[in-house]
Amino acid sequence: MDGITEVYFKPLDRKLLVAGVKDYIACRKISEDYSTQLKAEPREELRKKIDAAGRQVETALMNAYSTVLKHSVKNGFQTVSLVQFKDSLDVQINYNVPAALIDAGTEWLLEKVGFNTLKTNNLLPTLEQGVKVKDVYEAFLRFDDKPMIKDVEAVRQSS
């Protein structure tokens, strides 16, 4: 039985992340409790510490969640480690992760569906049996025994 493809991020070393979050929360609490009592120079220094702690948390998030896991019924969990980190978490997730899944050499994410991919996954039409493009598209999205596709263009641009 096939299942839906599931992709997860696996936290590695959370120590830096936890330390950064604690620093950030502590600075924010001090700012909330004592901002009216602080003079300009200490208030500015505290603001800089809050900004630095926020950047530390974002960097720690990217480093902590640098392993992508894919689960399938047939193969269990497989992993791909991200080796290139971006400046922010949203850039990491939106650009780095898809690039790593495409370049992983494991065919986790396909930009195009070719003849061999259709043949290997029993989605190639024959003279006796046609296959709807919609069914091909949904098969790659729905079933974990097939590689994931980047978007609908992967099927439209198939060769």
C-alpha cells in the first residue's frame, strides 16, 4: 500500500537554538519591564542585544534544522543534509531546500517528468490504455512510491 509522501525537518543540535531563544526572551523581558527607567544609552545597548539575539536565533534555526527527512511506506525514512545555508529561514526553506531535494541525486523532487520516469512508474500510455495528464500529475503528488514533482509544469514540460 502506498501512502502520501511526507517531508520533515529533523532538528540536530538544539543547544544553540535554545540558548539564543533564552537570550532573546530575557532581553525582551528586561526591555518591557525597565524601558521607561533606562536612559538613552543603555536602552540603545539593550535594543542592539535584542537584535543580535534575534539574528542568533534565526541562524541557529537554520543550523538546527539542516536535515530533511522523507518518509515512505516502502523505504521508511531517508535523509538529505543541507550543506549551504542562506541568510534567513524563509530563503532557506523556499530556495535551499528545493534545490537540495532536486540535486540530492535521489530523485526526491523532479523539475521535469521524462519518458523513463513515466515508464518506471507505470504511467506511460499505451495504444490500448490512455492515461490522463491529470492522473499522472496526481500520481506524483499523491503516492510515495513515486518521486515528488516541483509543480504542474513538471508534467506539462515532460519529454
